[in-house]
Amino acid sequence: MSEDSSEFKPLPRRRRKSSGGENKPRKRQAVGAGTPSVPRRTSRRRTIPAEDVTDAPRPARRRRAARKNSFGWFKYVALMAFVGVGGYILLNLQPAPPVVPSDITPEPNATLVPTSAPFFPIIPLPQILPTAAPTLTPTPSIPEIAIVAGHWAPEATDGVPVVRDSGAVCPDGLREVEITKSVADKTLAMMERRGYRTILLQEFDPLYESEPRFKPRVFLSIHADSCLTGSDYSYATGYKIAHAQPSDNESEDNRLVTCLTRHFDQVAVKYDKPFNANTITRNMTEYHAFRKIDSTTPAAIIELGFLGWDRDFLVNRQDEMARGLAIGLEEFLKGKTCLPATATPEPTETVLP
């Protein structure tokens, strides 16, 4: 059944009972001075009319009060100092370089590798704990120049030289070994001053037994010839240089003989001591040391002169002879051809009477 809205009547409101038992209507309390009020939240911005926008002053911006920190700059300085001192200590914590033993021979032809300098200068600090330097084992270096002092051997404890062959001896006591040892020492000293590694060998050196493949860059044996005088031995003068026959390295052997001949001849011709190719014997071309070193080592033997007719030259011109040999060896080691102005005469074996 449809209900008409005009016939709807609300229910009566229930009233509270008063203390006196009567129902009285509740009165709304009027807002007054005794009534607590809640302030209405409004925007902080003040609305400014459009016409006053240009002339109205901008509201002042509130600034936060800066906090006072008296240690602010100090902590940054302390941090930088700490980092700097720490880096400095790390740079200086390096082991001491090892001490190179005195028996190690420096390599003159070694390639030098440049090293970069440190960014900061390193000042040595006092070492707190001692560090043991590593022990370096010296490696044997093969000499570049090996020279034999003909018929020489070191003296034994009793003062007697241990030699198998004393070499040529003159009637007045002049010995071949005195000439060969002196010229060999002078030649080696000149080569060492030029920066070469050298070694002096005995006539029958123990090195041949310990190193059968002994292979220096160049090998030279220095000798002097017999003490022959008189009209029958007028041919017994001058010097001679030869290499092994047959040779396993003929081109380099020939170049070595050519270099030595060219520069030694410049000394010998001043004293009328020619190249005496006719007196080259098998004792030179089949010299025993040629068979005791590596067969491909460039090797030669020289007879400085005869103790008889060339006595003054051998005794008094040793510095000049050594200089000629040193220049010839250096020219050979530098790879020069050393072609002489005139061809070296071909040697023919001469049988001495």
C-alpha cells in the first residue's frame, strides 16, 4: 500500500528526565565569553588585492639560526693531515735494496730500463726492525776477450812456476814468458779501460778442462819466437799472426787476423819489423788451445817477434805493441772489416835449420 508523505509524522524525541522528575527540553548553550573557542586555521599567506601586487612588500623569509660549531674546520684539517701522514708512511715502507756482492761483474752491454721517479720525495725513516737482504747468487759471465800469456803459469808455493814448456830462452837468460806475460797484461788492462770483460789464461789453463765449450767472443794467444842470431838466421825477424787450419769459422778467423795485422803492423813497421808470413809453422796453425775451446770461437795466435834479432823491439816497445793489439781487438768486436791498405801475403811454411 502506498504511503502518502503528507501523512508521515516523526516520532516524538525522547527527553531526558530532570532531577525534579520533569522532562524539560535541552537548551543550546550560547557562545559567549565563557565558552571555549577553537581558532580557525588560516593560510599563512595574506591575500593581496590584484591592484596592490606591485606595491606590496614581499614577506620576509624566516632564516634558520646558524648553529655554532667551533670544531668544524678542525676536523677537516685533522682528516687531511691523517691521510697525508698515512700515505707518507706507506711510501716509505719499502725494503732496503739488496747489497750486490763484490764478485759480480756488471754487464757493460746490458739494456738500461728507465724507472719512474716517485711522485713525492721519499725521505728515509729510521728502520725499526732489521730486514735481512736476500742473498744473490752470482752468475758467471762469459768474458768477451780471452788472452793467453804464452808459456805462463802462476808460481807454486815453493816459488817454482808450474809450466810444461818454458818457451824460448836466450843464452843470457831472457825468457819468452817474460815478454808474453807483460804484453798480455798491458793489452788486457787497455781493454778493461774500454769497458770489456777480459780474462787472462795460462798456457795450459784448467779452464779448458772445466769448460770444454769455453766460448768467449774473441780468443788470442800471445807468443814470441826463438832466440836465433847470426848471419845464418837473417830471416828470423818480424812478427806473424795466424788462425787454426782447418777452421770451423773461417770468415771470422780471417777478419780477426786482418784486424790484428792491420793495427799491429802500424807499430812494427816503425821499427822495421815486417809481417814474416814465411815463418808461420804448424805449431801456430795447429795450436793446442784451438782444439780446447769452442770451435766456432774467433781465435788467433801471434808471434810478436824473434827474441834474437828483435830483442830491443820486444823488450822496450811493449806498450806500443799492446796498444796495437787492443785497437785490433776492439775493431774486430765492433764488427769492422779492417781491410788493410795492402793484401797480407799468403803464409808458406818454412822449415827452420
